[in-house]
Amino acid sequence: MYEKITSKVVVTIALLIVLFQSFSFPIYASATIQPWKGNPWSGQDWKGTPWDGKDLQWEGESWEGNPWEGKSTSGNDWEGNGTEGQGTSGQGTNGQSWEGYQWTNAPWYMDPWLNNGWTPNGFEGSPFSGNGTNGDPFSGNGTNGNPFSGNGTSGNPFAGNGTSGNAFEGSTTAGNGTEGTSFEGSPTDVKLPLGYEVAKYISNDIIGGQVNLISDFNSFDFEANPNGFRPNATFFSSLMLNGVKVGLGDKTPWFVNGVADAHDGVLKTVDAVGAAKDYKLIKDAATLAQNGGASRGALNLADNADLLSNLSKVGSISKLNVATAAVGAGYSAFELGFNGAKAYEVLNSDVAGNQKVSAVAEATSSFGDLMMNAGVVTAAIPGGQAAGAVMIAGGAAIWGASKLTKLVADNWSGIKKFSKNPVKNTAKAIGKGISTVKGWFS
Amino acid sequence: MIFLPFFLYSNHKGSYIMNVNLLKKEANKHKKFLENKVMLNPYSYTVNNIPYYLVIYQKGEKFKGYAVISESGFKKTDALNAFERLIIFNVYVNRFFEIEESKMKLKPETFVNIKRVIQDYLSHEEVNEKLSESINLLTNLEMLLKDLQRHLTEYTRHYDNDILTTNRIDEEELHTLWKTLSYVNRIQYLQGKELIGNFETLTDLYKKMKELKLDKKLSEYDMNVFKELTSEINTTKRSINSLGFEKEHASLSEREFVELSIKRFKGLGEEKLSHYKKDLRYPKP
């Protein structure tokens, strides 16, 4: 009751303020990576002598070989003088081109702008100081033999110093361009990319909400409730409040964030209170039921049974929430890593004490999320290997968020009554949001 | 990775494999009009080499009746004997999973976290007797919960990995289940006793932590759990009354207690049999 009332109040408040906006914002359009917002690159401009080949003329000898006489193109198409001369034997790139290290660190969105821009690991070494293409890469007889056996490239058309000047010898990247203080904001300003928020919203709130909804639906007593089934308030409230945040992105008013955070807090409090209440209530194992419902892992063999009714007793459908929790744990782990790294940077920086506390608190919060999600998984799969009960349904096995999504999309048409085509949209979104996030973890 | 349905996994208790299609036909023979759930339990009990299965009929979530079926070689007397073992296992295992669901929610880490905050405080401040005493209480609560959850976890693993893959139960399985439930009841009794006997210490600790602002060092989740635990004790006092047997035999060694408790569970199940048989629609007793 407490949960319902609180959630309804929260939802009502949010609805009155901004909820309509959330549906007018296409989620997928916002599923893009948040653009970099640091200070623009301010290094020294490139000052080398530009290559100017306008005065150079083609001076090689005409190509005089026999035309190619193959079957398919035996015409005279190549009888001209098109490739005579030593077209590329010059020292085309004799400068000190880039021979540094490839970018081997995590993608920018995993480790964005921590500390001083890109200097920690990204471009360590001597990025532009090597002699990348020295030598005579084009001076051989690369096209000797038929059908181009002439001296096609023997001229010296590019033997000049077209780019042998100081093109890259300057301090184009060695200056203050990326080693300076291009990112001048506080480390605590680091934010998760918006795409991550979108993916989290889709998988945690939409998919997770639906899975819980199915669980509620299957355990619903239709006879005792003739008015029919309705999703509980948390389904809508989580979906919509977080939807507002995703839809509005950075433009989300502070009070919406506040309401959403408060709402999350209420849900966590409900979980904590429920756990303690169950702990205090002693349940005697000798108290036997008057009649025996089916055991965990039972199958519905009724001729008109569908997949979901089978699932309802596969270790109780609530075990499906394990998949959701596992996905949630993945996100929490990511957030923990992200916030943890940030907290570390902040602790080692000179920022004010309150910012340090804030950073650590944020990391701890992520850890709490992780523990709660992991707790559900552990509780549901104590052995770490849920043979059969969790994964088996009507002869088919399901496991993992992608298969769970398919199950929902294929079997849960009823949900369309309550939310505008979320199954289809979720399935579509999975391709974008989840695959992006999966990429971050791989 | 492809997961196979449990009835296709190899069966180390025997070579018999559950033929769901055949059982489905048998189960639906006894279904009544408007019943939309014909639940086949995922384990059989063998009598005279014939595995018998329990089927539960429901209309929605409302229970309607039982049947015992086999793939072949069905004999009424054997089926009735099998029913007694199948229904007793069924009601006890269902009770187990009810308890498991509620008792796995709270993590022992909450007690550890509270303890850690107090220990941190004590390492910097003058010795506070109240806080020092509470360390032992929190350790006891942590250990009891860990022990309870270990039993719950181990049996759940056994059920999922063995019973759901062999699709068989026997007398040994019934014994294993009763043994687990004996531990579960005994530990719950000890938990309740510890909580009731030290409720004042726990509430004082909560107040002291608030006073010293140590609650700010706990996560919101842990603090809410702590707050709820100390909010009242009547629930525990009331519900512990059902564990009269455990209270009466609390002085026995664990082994002695479990032996006695198994006999009790067996007797209670047999007492209920006549009630369950009333709902058996096939074969008629």
C-alpha cells in the first residue's frame, strides 16, 4: 500500500508538470552520444609550407607498350599515353610523418575527459616524430611486365620536394594543443553519455517493467478482481519519470530530476523495509498448505496452454526477473566502474572536500545498485547454475536479455493495451541501445 | 549456447526419460470444463518400476484437484501409493520455496556493514560499552542469517540441478527435504530468540548511531533495514509461537534435534493425507 500510494503521488506530480513532454520526444533520436563539450582544441596552427604542385608538368615519356589484348577488353582503350613516366618515384612523403602509437586505450565514452583531457594514456609517446614512410615506396618497377611492360613510370614527374619540406616537423601536436588545459572543468562535471542513459532506460525500465508486469499478471487472481488486471503504479511511474529524463536530456528541469531521484529512493526503501519485515516474520516449515499448488518447474500441459502459462511455474515467473536483475547488475557494474574511476580522480585532485565526498557517495550509490541487483540474481540462482527451472519454458530455453526481449515481443500482446506499442519499440531499440552498451563491456 | 528442456537432460538416476507428449494426453483426460491449467509436476515417484506423476488442475489460480498418471503400466494401487509420497513432497517443497523467497531477501552484509561503522568509530573514540556489546549481537545475527541462507541455497541448488534434471524423487529425497526444513526451522527459532532477547540492545544501538551521526556512514538501504528491524518486535514474538517444537527441543544437539524433527515432519504429512485424498480425482481412492 505504501509503495502504491507513494508511487501514485509521485507519478501524479510528475504528470502535472512535464510528463506529456516525454512522449513527444522521440527516444531513439536522442540515442546518440552526447557531443564533446570541452574547450575547443587550441594548439598552434600548422605552419609548414604547403605543397604546391601547380607548376609541375607531366614530363615523362609516353607509354609505348603493347595494348592489353585480353578477351574481354581487347579494344584500344589503353593505347594512349596516360601512364607514361615514373609517376610516383619521387619522395612524395619524405617528411617525418606519423609513426606514433595507435589509440589503444578505452574509447572516449568509457573514459571521457578525465583529468587533463587526453594526456594520461591516449597519446602517450611521440606521436608524430617518426619517419613513417621514408624509403622508396614507389620507386620500383611495380608495373613491369605485360600488359603494362613499358616504362610507364620511369619519368620524374614528382621528383620534386612536393612534401619534403617541414610539413610535419613543426610542433603541431607537441605543443599545447592536447597537453594543455583544454578540459578546464571540474572532474566532477563528468557525465555519462546520453546514449548510455537511453539504453539503461530501455532495458531497465521498459523491459524490466514489462517482465515484472508479466509476473504480476500471471499471479493475478482474476476471480477475486472482476475489474481485471492493471499494472501497478511503479511500472508507470518508473517508465514515465525516467522517460522524462531521457527525453529532455540536459534540459530536464531540476525538479524532475529531484522527483525521479526521490522516486528511486522510495522504491529502494520499500525493498529494504520488505527485506527486514520478511526477516522478522518467522515461517514455520511445518505449516502445510490445505492444497498443493504445483511445484517449482511444473509444466502446464493444458491443450490451450501458452508459453507464458508454462513459464508461470518454471520456478515461478519471478525468476525471469533474474534476467532483468542481471542486466541491471551489468549497468550498475558499469556505473560503479565509471563513478569509481571518477571518484579516484576526484580524490586525487585539488577539488573541495565536499566534491570529494560527493564523488565517493556516487560511487557507493552505484555499488548499492549493483548489490541489490546481484542480490536478486544470487537469491534466484543460488547454485549459479539454474538448470532447467529458470531457463526452460515449453521446450525452449531462454536466458539473457536478448532472448527475454524476444519472448516478450512474441508473446505479450496484452501489454499494448497499457502502453503504446512498447514491445515493438523496445525490440527496435534493443538493436541500437543494447548493442552499443554491449560494445562498451566487450 | 543452447539449453535443453530438463526432460531431455541425461538422467543419472536411471535411463528413463520423461515423455511429455504422452503424459500430456494422460493429464488432459482428467481435466474438467473451464479448467485452464493442467500442471504436471516435474518429478515422478516410482512404484513397481512404473514412474507416477502428480497432476494439479486449476482454473486460473484456483486449485481444483489432483490426478496421478503414468506413461504406461498404470495400476490403481500403485498410483495411490505414489500419490501419498508425491503430495507430501509437493506440499513440503512448496513450503520450502515460500520460506526461501522471503528469507533470502536480507543480506548478512547489512549486519557486517553496521558492525564495520561501529568498529571504525570505536577505533578512534573512547570505548563505549553499549557500542562494544552490540558488536557481538550483530555478529550473531550475521552468522545465523548466513547459516540459514546456506541451507536454503544448498537445497535450492539440489532441487534445480538434481530433481529437475532426473525428474525423480524417492524416500531419500523426502528425507533430504525434511532434514533441510528441520535446519531451517531451528535456525529461524534461534534468530527469533536472539532478536527478541536483544531487541532493546538493538534499538539502543540504532538510537546511539543516530545520535553520533554514524547512520550517515551507512548506505540508505542498510539504514532502512536497520530502522525497520528496530521498529517493532511483535511480529517476531507472535510468529515464533508456531515454533513450539523447536523451543521445546532447543537443548538437544543439532543432530538429535534434526532426527526428531524429521520424524515429526513425516507424521504431520501423513496426518494431512486424508485431507489431500479428498481432492484426488484419479484414481479415486
